[in-house]
Amino acid sequence: MMKRISNVIAIMSSKGGVGKTSVSANLAAALAVEFNKKVLVIDTNLSTASLGLHLNIFYPKYTINDILRKNFKIKKAVHFYNENLHIIPASIQIRKPEKNIHNLRKNVFKIIKKYDEMLNEFSKEYDLIFLDCAPGFEMESIAAMHVAGGLLLVVNPEYPALVSAAKTVEYAKILKMPVGGAILNKSLGKKYELKEEEIEEALGIKIVGSVPFDMKVPESISNKMPIVLFDPYAKSSIVFKKLAASLVGMKYKFGFVKRVKKFLRIGVKKYRKEKIAEKKAAKKK
Ligand SMILES: Nc1ncnc2c1ncn2[C@@H]1O[C@H](COP(=O)(O)OP(=O)(O)OP(=O)(O)O)[C@@H](O)[C@H]1O
Ligand SMILES: [Mg+2]
């Protein structure tokens, strides 16, 4: 087995749609913008990529899919959201059959070796690297499980998500992969939902953050921004920032000044203005 790389965190759940990509994009953006950390976030969901779409990358020239090719210069696939936040997207194209990927599928160890090479190259350059994982236990997620230093599980407060999460924990045990905790996402606070204690007991791991169901999350995605930037004081944004801080041993305090800013929606105006200016500049080109 490859040596695990300690500052690489895999964001996982075997169930689709629980919020892995939203969590990856937001933790990375919060660390980069709010806490001035250098972060790389990589889409390891080779078959149903979406990370780029959360971070305003629609037509990437080079992707993780290229990295898996022979003799490709890994750095060419790194995209810059801003100075601190870098992204390696995966290809969203289905035009030509991914011949190389198809061959690689047969041998998960080839992918693991490539990931190991890539992450060793980057681990010193970044404070933290996130792997946005594919659902299921296909070669994509299994490869990520082999190289990441730790795992953050994403779960929703319902049985299907819990059962999938439990499976992921079992796989992690088999692969001796440290589990850092679970992020409960899309909680509505309804009586019928599974409670935090029930989830913790069933999984045998701690819930490290509880992100409410927030319609601003899809709204932010349609605006091509993570919610922590689109609406920095939304309830979900504050949870993301607190969690991001805890990952690097820092604290996010939602104190008086921030409460006033939230009331006046100051940060929101700032980011949206920037966004509009960006759009205008892009149109002029
Ligand atoms: N806290 C939230 N509140 C409301 N909607 C959310 C929240 N988190 C995620 N979503 C929505 O859920 C959908 C799925 O989210 P996301 O793509 O992050 O999940 P995923 O686990 O990465 O999916 P996949 O398994 O397909 O990769 C998105 O449409 C997103 O807008
Ligand atoms: Mg996803």
C-alpha cells in the first residue's frame, strides 16, 4: 500500500447527491479566502465530474483525465480560482470514449500510482488538498481511499444516506484509512429526520459539522460560486467556515462585527459586485 499523504483529505460518501462536491468547494474556498490558506481541490469523480461547475470552470483545457495519461505534465491541469484556491477539474465531456481511462479502469493500481505521484508533488505546496470523490465503490473512489491521509464523510439525516455512510466507514477500516468525522448535510430540523446522536452511534464516528438544508446552496451554484463566497453569512456558510477553521487548527468566531455585517449584508454586496464586474469584463473580451 502507498504511504498516505497527511494533508490530503478525501470527501466521501458512497451515496450520490449528498453534497460531497458542495462540501469540497466550500471548505476549500473558506480556507483560501477567509483563513488565507493555500488549497488545492481535485475532482476525482472521473465519470460524473462536477467540481469545476461549482467553481466557474466550464471548459477546462486540461483535467485530471489528462493527468492519468502517460507523460502528461501534471501542473498543466491546475486552474486558479484565485491566488490561494487552485483546482484540478475532471472532464465533463463525453464526446470521445475515454480510451485511456477505460484501460486504466482495469487496473486501479495504475490510478493509485498516478495519484500518489501527483499528490507527492503538491503536498508541500499546499496547506491542504481535498479530493472530491465519486459515489459508489468503483475504482475512482477506491483509488482516492488508498492515497488520502484521512476521510471526511458526508451524510444526510436519512436512512439511505446513513447506510451508505456506514459502508464507507467499513471500507475505510479495511483500508486502514483514518476517518476524521462526518459532516451532516441538508438537515431541515424536521422531527422525522435522523438525529445527530443516532447517526454518530450508528457510524461510530463524530459529526464535526451540521450544514442545514439551505436553498442558497443551489442558488450559489447557479451563480458559479461556492456559498461561502456568494453569501458569506448564510447559515450554511458559517458552518462551512467553522469547520474549515477546525481543519487547520483555527477558530472562526461569528462575533459582533460579523453579526452587524450579516445584518447589513456587507460581504454579500462585495462579492456580488465583484462577480458582476467579472461578467462585464468577460463580455468585453
Ligand atoms: N446544504 C444544502 N442545502 C441545499 N441543497 C444542497 C445542500 N448541499 C448540497 N445541495 C444540493 O444538492 C445537490 C447535490 O450536491 P452535490 O453535487 O454537492 O452532491 P454530491 O454528493 O457531490 O453528488 P455526486 O454524488 O453526484 O457527486 C446539488 O444540487 C446542491 O445544490
Ligand atoms: Mg459530486
